Amino acid sequence: MGIALSKKHGKAVKRNRIKRLIRAAFANNYASLPVTASIVIIPKVAEFNYADVEKSLLSCYKRMAK
């Protein structure tokens, strides 16, 4: 899994927090990945919390399964 963030997301502290949230959601839901794949995550500029990140990640997993 790769995570790409631009400076549009804010300063380094904010970008690192977003990456930590994405990594945590990925690690907690790794077993539910439907296929073996390389994943690159490029989040949109927005406010992030763990619940939203996890929800988005799970919806991406469902789309990958199709």
C-alpha cells in the first residue's frame, strides 16, 4: 500500500496524521481485502477522522471485489 499526499493537505503534522489514520484503517481491515493487489491511496483534501477513513477504505475494497 502506498499513500500519496500533497502539500494541499496542510503542513507536515496534518499530513502525517492523515497517513497514520489511513494506515490504521488498513491494518485493522487487512483481512477483509478481497484480492491481492497493489494499492495506492490518494485522499482528497478534506477533514479526516478514523470512522470516515475506514468507511471509505471498505467501500474501495467492495469495488475491488467486483
